[in-house]
Amino acid sequence: MANTTITAPTPGTGAATKWGVAGATIVAGQTVYLDSSTNTYKLADCGAAATDAMEGFALTGASATQPVKVLTGGAITGTGFTAGESYFLSTTAGSICLYADLVGGTDYIMYVCTASSTTVANVAIHVTAVQLHA
């Protein structure tokens, strides 16, 4: 699976962000979900229909118990995008990938964003809870 790494992420104009507490080591640009049992952010992957449902991109890095800023919607600016491509949550925790890189029978389809350029993507997370068939 070819994953896309977002480096130097910053929120675009009007992007929705929030602060939370990290429940694991998180690097800026990684995908995160909110663990409701601990109320902390952890790395998201598409291996579960709802338990790892992505909430956004980490805008700051953090170790467990430290504050982390998360972009939940709107434009994200960073490097690593391909203009015109749509991205989905990857099986690799904290990563996104192209639809063609998802594995049938094991991955759940979670749309994340579409890149409008090589440095900007429009984040509109959609958790389908639909498993990709082989």
C-alpha cells in the first residue's frame, strides 16, 4: 500500500480545528481518532468500521498526555498531495492513501479529502462503515 505523508500541515482559511489530549505519540500530519474510552486522540486506520473512525489530521506533534491540535474539516495546507486525487484512510495507522491502494475484504472505506493542488486539500471526512469487497 502506497501511503501519502502530509508534512508541515497548517489549517487553511476557515478550517475547523480543536484541541485535545494525545493518547499516543502523534506526528503532525497524521490521521487521528478520538478514543471515547480515554477521551484521547490516537492514530486512525481503516481496519475497523467505527472504533478507529478518523476525526481529523494532527496539526501538532505530541506524546501521550500532551495537548494536540486537530483539523477536523476545511482546507489543510502541507506537502505530499497530488492535485486532483482523492484520499482515503489507510490500513497504516496515521496515514492516508489512494482508493486503489485499499485492500478488498479487510479495509473499510473512509473518504478523507481531495487535493486541489500539490499543497492544499479539502478535508471532508466521511465514514461509510462499508467494508471494501475483494
